[in-house]
Amino acid sequence: MSLIQEFKAFAMRGNVIDMAVGIIIGAAFGKVVSSFVNNIIMPPLGLMIGGVSFSDLAVVLREAQGELEAVAIGYGAFIQSLVDFVIIAAAIFVAIKVMNSLKRKEEEAPAAPPAPSTEEVLLTDIRDLLKQQANK
């Protein structure tokens, strides 16, 4: 089997395609959550603590001098990233919890009784025939 055929067989397996779809949806979800945090959660929170924009919060290690830029630790952006992470982690936790509960319900559902074996079917037919002959 050539390398290309082997890769095609690998890529077309269901798990790889499911994983790719999950990664794409996860990336889009991450952008939505980041926008939600940056544009909806953080502005009111910054207003409540004194009109501060979280993205501007930083500890300046060295002021800008001439053409040298300032060196700063941007802890406000880090706080926004932490809020992003907490929201995404909570959403994933809820999704997995729902999937696990559905899986448990599926496992708990009673299985259909197995079909009778050929011998049982033949014995039932014989029994029914004997009952018919006895009733005559």
C-alpha cells in the first residue's frame, strides 16, 4: 500500500473526521467566547471597579525611551484570558455531562430478549401440533 493510499485510509476513518469537525467548531466557539468576554463581560466589570479597561491593565517594567518601546506585563489581558478559559471549560463540562447521562440512559435501557433458537422454534411447533391432535 502506498503512502498516499495509507494516509487516505487513515484520514477517511470516522474518528479523524469527527475530530476535525470538533476542532473547527471548538476554534469558532473560542472566538465567540473571547468576543463575549472582551465586549460584554469585561466593560461593565471595568466600570464597576472604577472605569478601568482590563486590556490596559499592566505593570510597566521600563518606560518608553526614545525609539525603545515600553516593557510591561499585561496582566489585564491575562485576566481576560482566564475568564475565557473558565467559560469554555464550563461549557465543555456541561456538554460532556449531558453526553455521559445520555450514554448511561442508553446502557440502562433493557435489551430486547434474544430470538428463540431453531431448536426452541421446532419444539414449540411440535408442542402446538400435539395440542391440536389431543383436542380432536
